[in-house]
Amino acid sequence: MSSLNETSSLEITRPRPSTYLTDAYYSELIAWRDEAATYGPATQADVVAECTSFLNYEARLLDTRRFADWLDLFTLDCVYWVPAAPDGDPRREVTVSFDDHRRLEDRIIRFETGFAHNQEPGRRLRRIVSNVEAWEADDGLSRRIMANAHVFEARNAKPRSEFVVGLDYWLARSDESSWKIRVKRSHLINSQDGLEAPTFL
């Protein structure tokens, strides 16, 4: 049996404290979420095109299980948030998941050990991303993306599963040419109907 370090392609080379999840961070997160209702049509065609390419690339990484490359799309102070209710507050309500960078690393390593039972039997995934809208802040340092995704999952000896997801991203500029995900919020439209342990990211 391979050890954890042998099976994982993700190298952990830095300390992983979650010191950034402060009250101020949560307040900023909720304010960002609520700001979504104020956005009008996306009119920056070049921004929409670049963000569509970004989401398509992310989908390909996930569908082909390139999890280490996927994690590299995130900032070190990121949050991946799957709320149980559309307007839920993760400080006060249960979420499907609310992962900081350390928790994402842990989840990916677990996926790669061979001992993640919700990953068996083998699954085949494809996701279709659509309805992409994107806006860039006036200072050019952040972007917001809203989109939909339809995720298809086929597993041996299991019924096919489908998930419809509303996506909301906060991108932060990491340098002059690249963007990283600071927040990814995925709202499963049936999240309040009861879910098995999610088998996809």
C-alpha cells in the first residue's frame, strides 16, 4: 500500500495556518456576496471573454482530476464556499462546505490517497459552463464572475448524477498578467433538499 506522501501529487511546502479567516474577512465576504444584486449587464467584452476562458480552463482541470494545478488557481487567502442556503452566513449557518486554502489542500490529498470512499467506484465527470458574466473593478485589481454550470457524473454501478450550480467568483490580480481566485461561491440549486457527501469540487 502506498503511503500518503507517495500517492499525492500535491507538495505542501509552506505553513498552513488559517489566520486570515477573521471577523473582518467574514464581513468583507458577506458584503461581497450581497453586492451581486447591484450589478447590471456585463459590457466589457474583453473581460467576459478572458473570464470565460478562465472558467473553461478551471472546468477542464477539475474534470481531468488535475487537482494540484486547480489549487494553483487560488490565492493563499482563498475561500471555497458552497452554501446550504442562497443567503446563508457561514458564521451562523451550516454550509455544504466552507474551505480555506489549508482545507482545500487536505481535501485534495484525501482524494488522491485511494481511501476516499465517496470517490469509489471510479467516476467520470464533465461540466458545462454557461451564462458567463464578468466585471473588472475600476482599479483593475479585482474581477467578479457570475456563471452557471451543469455537472454530469457517471460512476460504475451507480445512477448518473447531475448538478446545477450557480457560480460566483472574486478574482484578484496576482501580478501584471495573471488572476487568482480569492473566493469561489458555488450554490447548488438543490442544496436544501438533502445531499450525499459531494463527490466533486
